Amino acid sequence: MSRVVAFISLTLDGVMQAPGRPDEDRRGGFEHGGWAVPYSDAVMAGVAGEGMANPVSLLLGRRTYEDFFSFWPHQTDNPFTEVLDNSQKYVASTTMSEPLPWRNSTLLAGDAADAVAELKRQPGKDLLVLGSGELVQSLRRRDLVDEYVLLIHPLVLGTGRRLFPDGSPSATLRLVKTVTTTTGVIIATYQQEESR
């Protein structure tokens, strides 16, 4: 049985919107894009590398998939490019259609949470969700996320799309690992507690 692992950068106030670039996601008039970039360091790259070194399949929402596809295949000097290109990518979208442009990409048919529940029942690689806030929300509503790797940045933005917005389902998590970067980012790994 596969596990779903959500790997997400967020601020202290839970914002996960547009960590990588100023123009990444301006929905809602968001003006703080690229907030995570100044906090990158070798420790963070090492943790990301460890996660990508294990055989996983990627699980991406449409917006994240399109953003990654516009960037990563063109980064020929980056070790993550080959990993991302060669990984199986499952994409949740109601507006895209096959064939998807990035190699090893499969569009999830029907309801994304139903499709992910079916993937979890099959033996195979874990499913790593990168970003993809709306997808994570739909998986959380169905109790399908097994582990969160949260890169918590020492920053409060006060606005933006949050990982756990008001009205999110409650959850009990268990902290299993922490790493602190040289820039003050806490990388906390939480596992979903079993239902009681």
C-alpha cells in the first residue's frame, strides 16, 4: 500500500501561496510571491534531495504541474530536473486532457480523491505531493494524507492562501523528525495519527 506525503513550504501563519517567484500565483492580489527564496540553503537542499532520492511518484494539481513544466525541463544544470522528468507524475485536473505535455504524466480520471484512494490501495511507490494546495485540501477531507513534510519559514505574511484554511477538517499529527536550516527554517515531519 502506498502512502501520500505532502511536501510544502509555508510561513508561520500557514501561507503556502507562491513561495518560488513573484509572478508564481497572484490570485487574490497576492503581492508576496517568492517569499521562500531568501531562506534556501544547503540543509534545505539536502532534505529535498533525500526525499527525491527515494523512489516516489509525484502527485500534482494542475496549477503546480503547469508551473513545474514551464520551469524544470529547462534547468539542465540542476540534479532535480532529471528526477522530476523521470518520475511518474499523476495530475489532478478537471480542465486538462490527455496527452499531457511532460513525459511520464498521467491525468487522474474523475474525482481526484477517489483516484488517489485507488492509487494508495495498490502496491508501489509513495505519492509525493509538492505544493498543490487545493489538491491537498481535497485529500485531507478524505483523510488520505499520511505524512506532512512542512518547511516552516520564519516569516508572517498576513495574507495569502493557507495550507489549513478556516473550516479545514481537524487532524491529530505526530512529530517524527525536525531539522533546522541555517536560515531558521524548521523542516518538521508529521505523520497522521491513526483514527481512534
